[in-house]
Amino acid sequence: MILKKSYWAKWLENNRRRSWTFLLCLVMALFCGPLYLMVVLTGLQNNYANDSVYNAAQAAESLRELIQSRITDVIGFSSIHVLFAAFFAILFAVQGFCWLYSRRKTDLYFSVPESLKKRYMLICGNGILVYSFSTLTALLLDWIIGAAFHGMTGILAAQSLLAWFVEQLAFIAMYQVALVAVMLTGNILTALLGCAVLFSYELAVRFLIDELKTMFFASYCSADARQWMQKSYLTPFAGFWDLLSHIWYRDEGRLCSYKNAGGWCRAVGVECILLLACAAAAGLFAFWLYRRRKTESYEHAIAFAPLKGILEAAMAVPFGIAVGMIISRVAANKGLFLFGGCIVGVLVGHVVIRLIYRCELKTILDGKLAGIFSIAAAVLILAGFQFDWAGYDRWIPEKGNIAAVSVTMEDDYTAFGYYQGESFGSDDIMYEAFDDRMLRRMNSTEEKTIDAAIRMQKRWQDAGMPGSFREEEAQTEISAEEINPKEEKRYVRWVVCYTMESGRKVYRRFLADSNENRSEIDTVMRDASYQRERYQLNDPDFLANVGKMKVSYYNGVTESFYTGDKQTLLKTLQEEMKKYDYSLISSELPNGRLTFAMADPEEKDASMMTTWTYPVYGSYLALNDLLVQDGAEVYARAGHQSADDIESIKVDYYYYDDDSEEENSDSFFEPGEISDQEIQVTLSDPEDIEKMLDAIYPVELSWISGEEFGVYNWDYRIDVTVVPKESSYSNPDEQVRILKSQEPSLLAERIRQAAVRD
């Protein structure tokens, strides 16, 4: 009983000593939670009450949605909780053990007959209890306020309780990390700096490595960079921030997605495990440091002298590398300025750190061994990246070690193939880059596809990596005429993900000339796994829902709805799209397009629809027959078929005089021949229009004609509009593009004639 009273008395005494921090936590929790929420919701309610634009039903529904949105911002997975938890984790850690930084207070505390373990647990535990009590009180009041404004639901309450639990784990983990910084240091300034370093070090190192790879590796791709930055963080601040920045809400506060596969549930579970592991490891380490810490450590910036050199190197090396990279980029020099800037950066870091250790100029000369080691380490790391000692850009896997391969264009055209998971009722929507999804899901085991990927990558390496800085460094640039005098080079960026037999995934970028790699690109595009993931029309859910869709065919002039059996049409299109490859794209233009449109059942505005658009080629014989049978006008060539259908063709040409011969090489005029001006030409003679028919092509169809390969040389110098006869709302003017290869000479003549000369 005496022991219980003694512990209770000590607990109360600790509360009195730290009362201002505990009171601040409670006040801030109430201010950032219920008080802020009440003000925001009251403002919303008043604004909608005074808004005469909406009728009563619309206003009530819109107000309810906005109220729920604001409530989730406050009590859900919101990034504001990261800063709140981090601030009080540092405050409680530093204020709770700041007596270690005072000789008088240290002597006083150690004069009390109490075990180190009990004293540590009492101070540490108090901070956790106070934070949990403050945030839970604020959450309960948030619920009450939300219910008063008719915005609370059971789902929202459950989600907010889960968010509160994860926040507590994050706070405990950050609290323990802050305690490590406190135990390692000897004064408040270095403790705060230590907290800042420990909280941000992993994130900073990841950014640095990403920048190093971007700067020095030509085959480092954006997909690999995203995978690298999206890996789970081991430190709590970065991990909790990353989790909250990728949680998404739908109506009624439902969690719906995350950045990686597995959805939000897996992401939250993984983060909770990491937070618990970090809290346990950092907590045990902090307590071990507390027990090993000498009582006279308050005289030093770092409580453990042997760690001074290690900590200096850990901070000075990445700082020096970053400085060297910045100076190198500014100077556009990867030699002297890169390594010289790195050395200067390390020296500056060494000086600053030594001054923090002891505020005396003579201490700059201390730690020579640590400084020399830091310079050597920074220079060697930079040299390793600069000269690619690991062979990153030269690496090609052995075919026998590859289990599967995923290949896609880095800047792929996604409008007619992008996956829309939510359209089929999926709550777990994947908000990720298109190439990330392809690389994650394709996983082809076809030997010919694996061979094609390896050949394209090796061909690029053997050619000196044209299109990258490696080509310039090696001075191996070869003109298109020297390699293939008959065909123009069309380099396209590709990314590949090799899944090795060990399960490891390796990402690489390479550039492939489409003409030179025609057979390999055809092999990839015809691969069943590529087509399955590239075109959503192959998704079983798409076939199951096609009956709910509106299907239309556009031939470049008119658009008509398909009234036949949609499943038969879709299955026919699926078969025809198996022919879709680079050879088809480069040999003919689409003669039309098929558009599938589906309304979102949860969307109130019926006009808001998700659409998928696919090209229709003349070689799609079975598909063209189906469309003709349904009454669609299918032509061999898209667009107007006769000059009799066209009133006129308007041409706008914008000329900007440039002194450089290179800039004017593609102009209708010689440099200095005319001044800057807009030239307008109207072709209304049927003979002139007839000559233009083979050259013009509908803009809306050009988007799905293989633009990602740059096959067709469109004339972007001019804007061309076709004015049909009897132009109306249902028959509007049409924007078209002009193929340079089919461009009639009369166009240049008319433009030159219409120019105004001084």
C-alpha cells in the first residue's frame, strides 16, 4: 500500500512539473479538433442557407456531402495528425528528460531513492497517457459535433477510430525516436537538432539516392523511382506521413484506395507493424542509452564521445554529395565541379558540426580523422555513381534467371486503354501511374517476349545508349543516315521489369528505334499478357457490363450509335485488337473509332460518363462488317470522302521570324523574308479541296493513330478547319490535321501569296 501511494505521489509530482506541456496538448487537441470543426461546419451551414442558387433538396444534399468531407479532414487519415504527433513527441521527450542537461537537477533526481527503470517508465508513460487522453477527448467531441450537424455515420466513426489508433502508434514510435535523440545529446539545442535528423534522415537519404540514380544512370526509369520512393519507411515520421498522403476517401468517409497493391487495409496493417517494431526497437535503445549515460554528460553536446565521429560522417557525407550535385548541375560539369563541390560541402558540414559540438573556433581542427574519412567516403560514393562501378547501365539479365517480364512504353498513350476500376463497383481504386500498373501486372512468361525485351535493351546499349547523356559522354552519336539511310529514327522510351527466379524485380529504361526494333515491338504488343493488361476491353468485368454501355462509331465526320448485340461486337473487337501492333500502326491510319461509354451508378449527373475509345482499321474486316450491318457508314479512309461535302477549308499559319537557320528550316519562308504575322487562307474551290482530301485527317482520330510512336509526320505549323456544307450544331466545323507526306504544293503557294510583306 505504501508503495502504491508513493508511486501515485510521484506520478502526481511529475504531472505538476510538466503541467504546462500537458495542458498545451489538451488545448491544441481541442482547438485543432472540435473547435475548428464547429467553426468550419457552422460556416458551411450559413453559406448554404444564404445561397439562393440551389433549391432546398440540392442544397441539403450538397451540404451533407461537404459536411462529411470536412469531418473526415479533421478526424480521418489526415496529414495534419503527422505534424501534431511529431510536435508533441519531441516536446514531451525533451521536456520530460531535460533535467539530464542540468547538473543541479541531475544530482537532485539521482539523490532520490528510486530505480532508474521506474523513473524512466514514469516519465515516458506519462507522455503517452496524456497524448492519448487529449486526442481521444477531442475525437469524442468531434463525434458529438458531427452528429449535431447531421454528418456522422457509423462507417465514419469506425474509420476515425482506426485513424486515432494508428495515430497513437505513430506518436509512440516518434516519441521513442525523440527519446533516443535526447539520450544521445547533452543540451536542448542538440536534442532538437537530433530529433530533426532522426525524423527526416531516411527520407533525405532516399531522395538523395533517387537523385544520384537520375543524374548518373541513363537506364534509371521513373517507374523504378516511384517504386523506390514508395517502399515502406522504417522511421515513423516519414512512414506515417507517407501513409496519410496516400489514403483516399469516397462518399460517407469510406476508405477506398492506396498507392500499392493490396488496398488500404494492407497498407494500414503493414504501417502498424512497422510502427510497433520501430517503437519497440527505439524504446529499448533509448532505455539502454539512459542506463549507460554518464551523469556528467550535460557538459557535452553529445553524451557518448565515441559517437561524435560516426554522427559527423553520417551527416557530412550525404550533405557533401548533395552540395556537389547541386554545383555540378549549375555549372553543367560532372568533373571538377562535381567532386570539388562535394569536398567543399563535406568541409562545410564538418565545420558546422564541430561548432555544434563545442562553440569554439579552435574545435574546427578537431576530428581530422572523421573529416578525412567523410571526404573519402563522399568522393568514393560519387565516383561509384559517376563511373557506374556497379555496372547499372550495362546490366542485362541472363535469360535463364528470368521468371517473367513486363514491358511498356514509359509515356504510353492511355486514353483508350486506361483501367477504370471504380466503374465496375470496385472500392479499391488504384491511383497509380499507367506504366506502374503494366509493370506490376503484365508478368509475361513467353520466351519470345523475354527475348524481345532483352534484344531491345542490348541493342540500345551496344549503340552507345543514343538519346541519353551516355551517348554524349562517349561521343558515340551516330546519325540516322549512317545507320539506316532509308528510314528516320523514331526513338521511343520503354521500361521493362524483369521478375527474377529469386522473386526480385529489376527495372530498367531503354530507348528503342521503332523501325529497327519492329519485330521485337510487334512481339511485345501481340503478347497475350500485354494485351490483357493494356486494353481494358479484355477485362471480364468489361464484357459483363458492356450491356449497360452506350457504344458509338465515329468515321471522322458522323457518329452513330451501335444498336446490335454489344457482346458480339466486343468479342469481335477483342479478336481484331490481337492484330494491333507497330506494323499495323505504321502501315495504315484508323478509318474510325469505337467508343464505349458507361455512366457511374453513384453519379447524380447522368452526363458524367466513363469512356473507352478504340481504333477501327480497314483490316479489321469482321468488325467493319458488323458495323456496316448495323447501318454505320464505314469508309476506307476516315473523314470526308468528297469535295461536294465541304464548303471550305480554313488554314491558319503563325509565322515567327527566327535568326537561326535551324529554327527556320521547316518554315514556308526564308529567314527575314516577312515579319511575324498570322496568315489566313481559305480554300473554297472544289478542285483545291479535292487536292486536300488525301492530306487532311480528323484530329480526334489522330489521337488514337499511334501518336506515341511518332509514326505520322503531322504538320503542326498550321491549324486547319473544315467547314462542311450546311454547318450547324449537329454538323459543326471540324478540326483536322495535315500529313506532310500528302501535303499538296498548292498549300505552300497559297500561304506565301497571302503573306503581308513590308
